[in-house]
Amino acid sequence: MPPFPLSHSDAASLGFAARPLFELERSILQHIEEDRYPGAQIALARHGKLALFTSHGHARRAPEAVRVGDKTLFRIFSQTKVLTSATIWTLIEDGRLSPMDRIADHLPEFAARGKGEITLHQVMTHQGGFPSADVSRASWEDHALMRAEVCDFSLDWTPGTRLQYHGRGAHLVQGMLIEAITGEDFRRVITERILMPLGLENDIFIGVPADQQHRCVDVDGEGAPDNSPAMRASGLPHSGGYATARGLAALYQMLLGQGRLGGARILSPRMIAYGTANHTEELPDHAMSMIPMHRGLGPHVRGTSARIRGLGTIGAAATFGHGGVGSSYSWGDPTSGVSFTYLTNRVSPDPWHTLRLDRIANMVHAAID
């Protein structure tokens, strides 16, 4: 197995102020003490080096208590979307896709129910028109069925007429595009094109094999999250990933490094710039309390609006990243070379969830010298 791609350093050597990071750790320990969530893991990196990686609390409490350790895998929910979309980026670079392609050019059956003109760009920027779409549990291991169900999605509104976060459907479409173009299971393609070249296949899983599932946290909270072996193995392209915080911080170091990390070149600088740009400007997101989310083709961008989710109010305008429902966030700041990941194992409700994310991110931004 290749070595982990980030060399170890310390926060002071990498230009971080001590007090905000002390307050960050204190806040997380206080959250656990208050039973806001059972466990957490954070990682902070800069310029290809790991400044901080800490684990706190419990991965599970029953049938016996298990502490969070450095090898513990957290469910990253919608942070998975960045990995799925980054794999689409590699196919764009290979000339096998264009953002302006119609989905039906590659999945002809997708034209059903008035979806024939929907473009990949619309899907990747959450303007496709099917935000409530999902697939059945039976399709998790039957991808022929998944493709059929995805192609049969119904529209909620006319594509391209509004911005509304597609929690599942947009990345299910991307997963099926990956399979249609490569002829392989999207889980394997993401692993082979993104994770293995970076040496992250032991820290990020899109489909956790049976012999690694003992490392997974149990998630509790809103919506009774599914902790079954089937969910862990599914690797659903919208929310099925599992990872360590250091693995995601390393992934974002690659994105900040113009597509390179260590000796691996995953993507080109121009593809990174295009994928992390603000493609939706100040359009309000109808699923996010009408906040302009500044959608890229995978992550979203801080921008200069008064309000933003997860990336920190005081973050640089170019900061980009993505969250996992009620539980986590990862982001990268191109102006400083800093990437940060915060993972927990409870789906927490708003307003507390959004407020704590802003405080967590702001403490990290405040530490950057």
C-alpha cells in the first residue's frame, strides 16, 4: 500500500496561530461533553503537509463502546458528491464528455419524461429540474436497475429555470454516466481514477468492503441514518462515501495543488479552475433558505454574499467545498493553500448545525497567517 500522501508537520511551522486552533479543539470537546454528537475527527493541511489530525469521542456506544481512532471511517454523506464530480472531470479531460453534452447523448433512455435536452452542466449545477428524484434500495447492487430508475426520473420543474439542490438525483445521473462511458461500476472508476493514484484508497471508500466495515462509525440523529452493511457497501454517488478526516484534507490539497499531490497528477489546472468556479452567480438556492450557494461543478464557492453555508463567513471568496447532511464539511482555500475537514457522527438539526459549522470554519480561517 502506498504511503499517505501528506507529510506530517505541525501547525506552527505551517503558519497557523495557536489560539484559534485551541478554541477549535475546545469547542469540539465541549460539543461531545454536551452530547451534541458522540464523536468527531478533524484534519488541517497546508502546502502538501498535515498540520493537525485529531480524533475525539465514540465511534459507537452499543453493543459496546468503541472510541474514535485515526483509522475510523466516518460517513461523509454529500461530501461524496465532490468525488463523483471530480471523476466526471477526468472524463471531460479525456474528451469523452463535455459539460455541454445532453445526458441523453450518453444515456438515451434518459430522454423519457421530457428530459431529452437536459445538459451535464445543468445537472452538475443543480438546475436539472428533478431535485426530489431517488432510486430504490434494490438498485444499490443492481446497477442495471439503477440506470433504469435514473432514466425514468420525473421532472419537478422545467430544467434550467431555477437553482435547487438535488440531494440524490444529480449525482445518481453522474454515476450512471460514468458507467455508461467507461463500462465499469462507478465505485471502481472513482477509486481507480481519484483515490488510488493519490494513495487514499485506505482513507476514503466509495463502497466499504466487508473486511473494512468494522472501522465505520455508527451515525445517529435526524432521519434515522442507515448503518447497515448494505449502505456501507453501496458507495452511493451522492452520499455513500466513508472517509477519515485526513483523507479528505488530502483530497482537497490535490484540488488546491492544481490537480497534483506529491508525484500524482489527477487533473489539469484549467479543469480545477473550471470545476471550482461560481457557475450560478447570485442565484438563490430554493433548497437552502434562498441563500446564493455559488455552485461549481461539484463543490460550491464562498463568494462575497453576506451568508453562506459551511465555508465560514470570514473565509476568502475563492474558498470552495461541500458538506455532509447535518454532520460535516470539507473545504479548501486557494489563497492560503489550506484545506480543512470536520467530521461527526450525528445528523444534527438546524439552526444549531449551520451555526456551529460557521463557528468551526471561522476559527480555522482565523488561524491562517
